[in-house]
Amino acid sequence: MSKSGSKFKLKPKTVLTTMLSLLLVVTALAAAETAEEKGLAIAREADLRDTGFGDFTADMRMVLKNKHGQESIRKIRIRTLEVKGDGDKNLSIFDTPADVKGTAFLTYTHKVGDDDQWLYLPALKRVKRISSRNKSGSFMGSEFAYEDISSQEVEKYTYKWIKDETYDGKECFVIESYPVDKKNSGYTRQVNWIDKSQYRILKTDFYDRKNSRLKTLTFKGYRQYLGKYWRPDEMNMVNHQNGKSTRLIWSNYKFRVGLKARDFSKNSLKRAR
Amino acid sequence: MKAQSLITIISLLLFSAWTSLADTHELSGYVSADGWFFPNDPLFPGQEKNNASLAIQAEYYHEWQNGSAFTFVPFARLDGTDPERTHFDIRELNYLWVKDSLELRLGVGKVFWGVTEFVHMVDIINQIDTVESIDYEDRLGQPMIHLSAPIYESRDLGVVEMFVLPYFRERTFPGRKGRLRYSLVVDNQNAVYESPDKNRHTDFAVRYSHSIGAWDIGISNFNGTSREPVFRLNYNDNGEPVIIPFYEQINQTSIELQLVEGRWLLKFEGFYRSSRAHAFFAGTGGFEYTFVGIAETSMDLGVIGEWAYDERGETALTPFSNDAILGMRLNLNDAAGSELLAGLVSKVDTPSGAVVVEAGRRLGDNWKFEMEIYTFFNQRKNDLLYSLRNDDFFRFELIYYY
């Protein structure tokens, strides 16, 4: 090859032909990108844009509303640690209702396989392992299932781009995501509206196991932190089948407060306040 | 006048020093009222039929910026019939010092060991407050020096804990007037000890615990005064026969294992205990499986199956010598957090045991209603529960959290 290489002479015409044919190949490749590949690429881009936040803490007010409009409120503090090469570690501490004050919930999310979860019961001083397969179960009586509030890792779903559409005045990709763990998820699919400019989820429709629309989650008041990471002020989950809804009102976001893996250990769960 | 203002100034200074350093300090707790209804007449002289009581618990918590914390949890119950159930206890009064992930807790504290749902066998640090409830889940505060040292060697390798327990707490037992007691009254004032140091014997414990993937393990060793007394018959000053609790010196090695396999939780805990008089094994284990969203609702149903064994058999001061336990936990997942736990405990060889139902729900944000039903069936003469054969009861409790 080195011999022929030395003989090869670049002529302007050859360059042009080469460039044209390359262009054709690229276009052909782009056209060949399936809807699944495009969906995955969008999910990856959204994930990439949220990578590197390190850790954050936030306060969350959970407002449960039944079909008669009666509300009850839970106050929860959230601590999250980004883990390189795996899913995030997450700690939720309950301040109200008063009878569950001090209850804490620890999750190690994994990109592949089951998450690890523990619950701390302060009255007994007991750290209890719980099965993360119960992901379709209600989180504290809310319309959020455990799988809705746990860290959304790219690997937990497969994707498909459906169409582009304007939602809430913003150009969006509409992609569907399908749980990898089909057996234990409460959903057959989720339809996500992701804005093209910032790759933020603006709305998700959840379809139950019979593929009928179960819930809709909308995100409001996105703010950017550290000049990069977007977090909503409010998330509203409406259950179309039982008429109940749950609002999560977020405040007091603090990024890079210096949380360490040891702040997410089973042992530290006992003194989480 | 001068002295008074001086005191005021000093206390103001102290208060501001205390609070200015503070990161968090909070006061919480509960007040509760409960009623016990026994449909059957009592069996033993002196016992009264029904009962009502009041309880209060407060928790003061203060945390400094460096993570150190002070906790104070006093508890008191005022009982309508049984003076032995009227009691005050400091559940916690301790100072926690934290450096990185090293923790040192000094003072009265509480810890929990174990994995199973019904019988808590290896949980030995804190004495059982049996007059609070017969499920043995209420514990007395234990004075301790508790060091907790996580091992990090580029990754999490578990936690080593060391306990120095300089003072022993005697188990509480119902008095003459109370229900849910043995035919003879336990003489709480005249406990006997194997150690000449009595309740000032210093006990030691060490523990290693770790989570490896789907496994949670715990290995512990306790050396000191047994929390479980041996009963000796004797006469009190009035010449009446009574039970004298005798607290032996023991060495107890225990293990806890738990595996999460899909929706199954598989559990085992057991210990080997030796004293001068005897050495034996006891263990309990089983499974827990949760059905999520049953009958197209948001309700969860957990099914629990456990077995408890004690090598001492009927001579054990535990109702669980060879028993099977079947339980279910129904969680309505409603805003009120409604929950129901039902359990059937029975001897493996003969149908003899108890049925337990516990339920609770919130009323608004600060109130909670709880109820318990216990029925004992087919008790045999040599069984520990024989003396409870007429003590089926219904208990309700109203709790206000502040």
C-alpha cells in the first residue's frame, strides 16, 4: 500500500468526486437512521446534557389531590449523587406527614438490572431492604409510581422517534420509550415531548399494560442551574383513570454541595434528618 | 435582683451561643390515648378487666454545622390500672459525633438488628419494654458508647460497629393488676444477677454488616448480661409466690442474612447463645413477597411466611419454640396511608397459637388512629401463652403528632 500511496496523485477532479461520493454516503446513512435510532440518539443527547452535575439537594412539596379536590401535603427533602458509569444514588427524607417524619428512602439506581432500595423506619431505628421490582407501586400514596420518581437512566428503556410537533409553543421531538423490564413496569409505553432547543422533557403520557392512557405528567417553570442543568419548578401528574393528581413543587435546588458516596450509605441513612 | 439579671444574661448568652452554632434544631413528638377491651374475665386474682392509658413522647434534636448532633427523647405512660405499666423512660439522650463517615454516639440510644418481620431474635442491645406491647417492638433506652466505622478501601466494604454498654436495663413486666401476664406476678424489684456487678456489669458487642448486591448480611457478637431473664420461683416479703427474674451472663453470636430475588425477600436470622447453665441455638427465617396494584387498584399486598425455632423448646421464655407464622400486609396507598397487618402464629406440631390484626390510618395531617386485635387459641398447659388464654383483646389508640 505504501508503494501505491506514493504513486497516488491528488487531482482536483478526484477530490471533487471523492467529496461528492462521501456526501452521498453520509446522506444515505442519515436516511437509513431508523426511528428507533433517532429516538435513542435524542434520549442520549438529553442524558449527555444533564451529565456532570455532580450532586444536588432540593426540597420537594408533594400535593396529593383526590377526585373531590381535597388536598394533602407531604414535605420531602431530596439528595442526589451522580455516579460515573452507573445510575444515580438518591436519598429522600420525609418531614411530613408527622407520623412518618424522619422516614428515609435510599435508592441505588443501576443502568442494567434491578435497583437497590432501602427504607429507614425511625420509630424502630430499622433499615429495611425493599424489592425494587415493585416499581409500579404508588410512591407514598401519590400518583407517582416508584419507577416515575427514580433516576431515569437511558438504558432502562428502548426508544422510538414518532414525529416532530410544537408543544406549548416549543418545537419538540415526540419519542416513545418502552421499559426494558416489561414484566415489572406498570407501562407498555411512555410518550415524551422533548424540546429541540434544550432537550428538556415537557410532557409525558403514560400508557398502562392494556395500552390505554393512564397518566399525564407535565413539567413547568424550568430553570437552568450552573449555566447548564435544567430543573423544573413544578411537575404535575394527572391520573386520567381515577381522577386523582399529584403535584411536585420543587424549591431550594443546590448543586455541587459536596455530597459523597458515604452520605448515601445504609449507615448514614440512620442519621439522615 | 442582681443575681436574677445575671442569670438571665448568662442564659441568654448560652442560648445565643447554642443557637448561633446551630444548623438545625427541632422539637417533635406525640401524645396518645388508648383503650384496651378484654371480652373475657381475668383469670388471676387482682387483675382488672379493661384498661385505658395515656402516653407522651417528645423528641428534641439539635444538629451543629459539623454534623454533630444532640438527641433527647423522653417517654412516659400513665396507666389506668397497672402501676407497673405506668412508667417513664429515656428512650434517647445522646450526643453524636461525626467525622467523615466515622460515628461516635455517647449516651442513651437505640439500635435495631435483624431482618425478619414477626420475631426479632437477634435484636439484643436494647431491652424489651413488654408492658408497651406484646409484639416486643418497643424497647427501653440503653446507655452506650457506640462507635461505627465504615470500611472504605476504594469501595464500600461494610461497617464495623463496637458497643460498650455500661448499664443494664431490666425487662418490664405487667404488675398484679395488669392483664397479659403470667399466673404469678414477676417481682420487678428483686431481680437477681449472675454477675456480682449486677446491673452495672459492662457488656460489650461488636458487629459487622454489609450489603453486597442483592445480599444484606450482619454478623454480631454480644458478651454480657442476657436481656432475657430465666424465671425462678420464690416468695415475696408477704409470703406470696412470685417470679424472680434471673439475669445470666451470656455470650451470643448471631447472623442475619437477607436476599432480594426479584419480588421475593428471603430472610434468616439466628443466634447461638451460651451461658454457664446451657448453650443453644435459635433462629427465624422466611420470605416476603409483594403483589403490586392488586385487583386493578393502587393497593399493595405483601405476603409473609416465617418460621421460628428455639432449641430450648417449651422451656424457653419465648412463645416461639417451633412456630409457623403466616402474615399479610395490605397497603391501600391512599392519602391517609391506611395499612392493615394480619398474622397467624401457630405451633408447628399442634394447632395452638394466636391471631393478630393491626390496622392504622391517618386522620388529617397530625392525627392517627390505630387498632389491634389479639386472639389466643387452643393454648396448652405447658405453653407460655397458656396464662393468656382469657386475654383476647381489642385495643384502639388515637395519636396526635406535633
